[in-house]
Amino acid sequence: MLLTRRHLSAAALALGATATLPAFAQETINMGAVLSLTGANATVGEDVRRAVALAVDKVNADGGVLGKKFNVIVEDSGGNATTALNAARKLVSVDKVPVVIGEYSSGITLPMAQYLVKEGVAHINIASTSIKIKDLGATSFNLIGLEDKGNQFSSKDVWDLGYRSVAMIAPNNAYGQGVVHGFKQEFEKLGGKIVTEVLYTAGQSTYRRELQQMSRSNPDAYIYTAYGQESAVINREAMELGLRAKPFYAILISMSLSDTPAEIAKGQLGMEVGSVYGAAGKAYADAFAARHKEGMKTSYTGYAYDAVMMTAAAMNKAKSTDTAAVQAALKEIGKGGYVGVTGPIAFDADRQRIDPPYAKLKFDGKVVPR
């Protein structure tokens, strides 16, 4: 992903940086990213890729890394664990990057990150929420709220909305299983009841059978989480079957609605990891819209942006691209409460973000606060 001087200049102007570009040494300093640019989550992956490009431009406009041009080598996972693992192997063995960010789906991120940790390479999680992320090992860092905190937030939100008897559907993978189990546990603590829980198989052409199973339990509301293109099928068929006569609540709503037409998504409620925060977040959102002629489609772009910016800062702090030195610098930066576009970022002793942000949202032509 080679970036032109025209791109660098545009980003510098968009972010209020100087338009005078630095002169770089010939060598380029790289980090890696594995994103889902094709497959069911391609909309999310492309949104995140745009954020990565914006961060690279910002770093280079501010002088690069160690006086050299900075770049992120982006590989496509295709929404497939094997492809993602091969991409990570290429980034480590061929490109020799010290840090890799990504993927998106927990079922893909976990094996990919396990390989990176085994190789001693730094991994930064920017989107996956499985609680198993915590157990990846000493070279893995996490910027996003995981299922334990997310389930506490969403179950309390659903309870506060007045729903007491709900039916759930989620993908049958590490992420979906964790959401259903964790939400049920937290919701029942509050006094609520899960009357039906369904784990769907990815890649089906229809989910009518699963939706009809849920409707027979006559819930107060439907709680779901699903990946973009699969979610579009679920939402369309729920509308056709009349299930939308009752409230639909999406866990990670921007992911769940990224490919659903607005007329079908209208009126849905949900929650999400926090997107952008404060002055830094506003500047980033403005720069993103100026660069790409539209706003962010999902809430994950800011985490990718922060991961790239923190990596560049860690390399400069360490005065090195050695992965062990960069990891040590990331830990030091994380002690001080780094101010990112997603808000203050501080790591605990296990390199997990402390107090990750969440938001209560709704769909009204687009995903907006409620």
C-alpha cells in the first residue's frame, strides 16, 4: 500500500498539520495489518483500511518514524482464518514487520494472533471482542472492550429499555457463543429471561428457520448480533416474516447494520464500542470525511487509527523497530494514558485497555446516539 505525496499533503491539510512534507531517507519502516477486505465483512474491512491510510499519512506529515517514511503493509484475510494466518506468516517471515494489527472476527483473530505471539511479534487487537483475547500472551495488546464488559453494558441497556423476555440469535463461533452465554448470564442477574437462543451457521442463503424458531417463543424483543452481509439477510427476512413488529436490538450495531438497507434497518436500537471521543476524535472524524467524501460506516476505524499512531509513537520512543523494544515502548505509552481518537488509552498489567468506551445507539437513516 504505497502512499503518494499527494495523499500525504491532503491528509496533512485535513488534520491541520503543516503542508510542508519532510524529506525522508530512502528506507521505509513498515508495520502490518490483516483486514477483511473481501468476504462477509468487506464493508467493515474497507472502512478500517481507510483509517489505516489516514493514520499513515498523519505520521508521515509529522516527520515519519525515525526520520524515515512510515508504511502499513495491508493483507486481505478474505474473512477466512487460514488466509489470515498465511497473511500473518508473510508479514512476519517476508516483510519482517514488528507489529501486526487485526483481524476483525474473533474466530479469525485468535489463531492469527496466537501465531504472532508464538513468533514474538507484537499483535494489537482493534476489533475482536472474544474474552479469549485476554489469554493470547505477552506480546498481544488490546484496544477494544471485550465481551465481558460488552455483555454487562448491553444487558443493562436492554433491561433499562423495559424488555424482560428476549430471544437471541448470534453466529456459531467464538464471538457469538461468548455473546449469547455472557448476555444471558448478565441479563438473568437482572431478572430477565432468554426464552430462545439460536446460534446460526455462517454463509447460509436463508435464516428463516432460525427466525421462525425465535418468533414461536413470543419474546418482548429480539436481541441479535451478526456480521454485515449475513446480518442483511437476517434483517430482510425478519422484516418479511413480521418479526420487526417487535423491537430489534443489535449488539455491535454498526457491524450488524453495515450492509442492511436503511429502510429495513430503520428503528433498530443497539449498542456499540465507543467510536470517537473529544477534540482528537472530532479532528479525526473531520479528516476522515474530508479524505473519503463520507463519514465512517462503523465504529472500528478509530481503533485502527489509534493502533497505527501508537505503533509509530512506540517506534520513535524506542528509537528502534525491534519488536521487543517496540513492545516495551507500547507498555510505557500505555502507562501514561495515551490520548487517542477513541479516548484515553491506558493498559493494565495484561496489556488490556482499562475502561474501554461504549455507546447507546439507534438507527435513524444512519447509526446515531440515543
